[in-house]
Amino acid sequence: MRAGPTGRRPVGRPGHVHHPRHARPAGWVNRSYYGWLAGSTLSVLGDTALFFALGWAATGIGPRVAALVLTGFTLPRAVLLLLGGVLGDRIGPRRLLLACTAIVGSCCFLLAVAVGVRGVSAELLLTTSVVVGTVDAFALPAAGVLPRLFVPDDQLPRAMALRTSATQLITLAGGPISGLLVATVGLVGALLLDGLTFAVQFVVLLMLRPPYDVTPQRDRRSVVRDAVDGLRVAVGDPVLRMILAVVALVAAFVLPVTSLCVPLLARSHGWEAKQAGFVVAGNLAGGLLVTVLVARFGTFTRAELTGGLGCLLAALGIASLALAPSVPAAVGATLTQGVGIGLFTSHLAPLFVRSTPRSHLTRLQSLLSLAQTVPLIASTNLLATLDIHHALALTATATALAGAILLKLKPSGTRVIGTCKQA
């Protein structure tokens, strides 16, 4: 099914989507979106500190423990993501996100008490990663479609770029902050900070009503049938199918660079935690530069071409990271990587969301998250068995392969997403 002249898809069931004429005035829509954006990005600061603390503490025990902890985060997501997508379409993305925010915030406070009493151990690190990964399986699909509930479809690329920019800006500051936080208060402080930010996000989301919200589904088919229906829609659509395949390859070999490879590289060079935090921040700064430009000027008209070039640039950055002799050189390498991945995500993510039928919003978003999670389980454990320089060489090669695949694709026809000729 292709988008109509206005960019919106026809609604398959009457009453499923609130008609725009019932929405609030445009100014209210903007304020509500910025309000949600503020609460959402604040929680990213806590997440950044927590994930850095988990990775740093785990690599201090050993690379295999670090891989196990990261797997403990990704495996529950892989198992439960489809269920999270089905549940989001049934009860509504906003309601599901409210429940997930309350649960993960409470768990962070409880785990902080446990770590404070028993100290850091592989068991507690694994428990923390499993809890966060389980809740993320339900929260990620809902959070991914929230921008579409706040803005009209023709503004979706810029709205998503604005969200990514805000997230990366907070995460950029969170890199050095995480290093300092780990050095001072450790994992307990990271857990407490994450719990507080989720509490703020819950209050903000509770007060807002998205003007383009979808009503929960009334028909209650089995979870398996709903999940299979989401797979049918994704496989049958050439654009959705292409994005899912390429995202799986990129996620498998790019995501472990900052979560696993940078801490291991830092330890091999004898760098401190705060120095590793600056290396991670270089990646975020590069992505931030791209998304700020996209939020201001829009995207290129050829999403596939731009995404492919972005992957090649990211591969160059990863290869440079393997050869970096110092912290400044490593920051420059991750900066290049961040620019490349920023081009990739800022062009393909809005294309995926706009190509999704409103009746399948969270189900297809769960498939997108699943495409990033399942390959990550295998790749993380594979990279942990390799020498750090060999691991980075492999990630650079795989990222370049993803870029080559995108460059060979034909234009996506009427579903290009560019809003201007240059970003």
C-alpha cells in the first residue's frame, strides 16, 4: 500500500485514527511534541550513564563477562520484541510506554540498593542487563512511533531528526559525565540517576495527549496471529524489507563498537574511564552534527544513496579507530564514524516509519528493533573472542558491505523522503 497524495496512508478501519480536524491547534502540537521530547531525552542521560557503567564494570572482570552482560541485555529484547509490538498496537503506544517507564524506573532504584549492599559482581551486572533488556522489549517499539503521533507525516523526517539531535546532545554530554560518574559513585550512582530520569519521563508523558494518537485495537486475535501479520506486512513491502535487512547488518557490527570495542581498546592502551568516555562522545558528536542539519534543512531525496555513503564513511572511521595511537586520534575516528551512521539513520529511519501502516505501527517498529537485536547477540560474542584490532577490522568490513548494498539499490520511487536538495 502506497502513501496517498498527502503522505498519509489510507486508514483500513474507520475510527482507528483521530482525524486531524479533531486535533489541537498547530502551536499546541508543537508544544506537546517538545514536551515529550524533553522528557524522553532526559532519560537518555540516565541510560547513557548506566550502559557505560555496566560496560566498564563488566570489562574490568573480563571480556567474556562483558559479552555475557551485553547478551543479557539483547537476548530478552530479541525474545520479547514481537510481543511488545503486538501489545503496543492493542493498548496504544503511549499507554504501553507509561507502564514500561514506571517499571524500569522502579527496578533501577531496587537494583541500586542491591548493588550498594552486595557490591559489584557478574551476577548483579547480568541481572541489571536482563531487567533493562526485558522492559526495553516493550518500550522500544512504542517510543519509536511516538513522533508520528505528535506531528503530521510531512514533518516526520525533521521531527525524528530533532529527536535524534536532542538525544545525541544529551548522550554527548553523558559520555564524559558517565566516565566521571563511574569514577566517583560507580554503578550505584548510575542506577539512581537512571531511575530519577525515568520518573521525570513518566510524569511528562502522563500529562501529554498526542493529537494524532491511534485508538487501541478492539479485535483481540491471538498474539501469534498478530505477530505473523506484522511479519507479512514487512516482508511484502520492498522498502520495509530492504531497510530491515540492511539495518540488521549495520547494527550487528556497529553497535558493539562503542559498547564493547571502545572499552576493550581503552584498556589495551591503558586509558582511563573518562578518556574512554570522550572516545564514545566523538561518535555522538558526529551523529549530532548530521541530525542537527537534517532537522534544519531536511533530508536528501535519495535515501538509499545517502545511507550507503554514510555506511562507507562509518567504515572508514572504524578502521581508523583500530589504528588510533592516542585518545585524540580515537576521538577523530569515532567522530567520522558518527557522521556516517548519522547519515544512514537520519535517512532510512523516517522512510521506515512513513512506510508503515498506522494499524501496524508498533509491530513493525518491534521488527526494526528485532533486526538490530538478534544479529547483535551473535556478533557481540564473536567480537569478544577476537583480538581488539581484528574485531574492529571485521566491523569496518561489514559496515562497508552494508554501504555497498545500499549503493546498488534502485531509487524507492514515490516514497523518497527528501524535503530539500541538501542537508
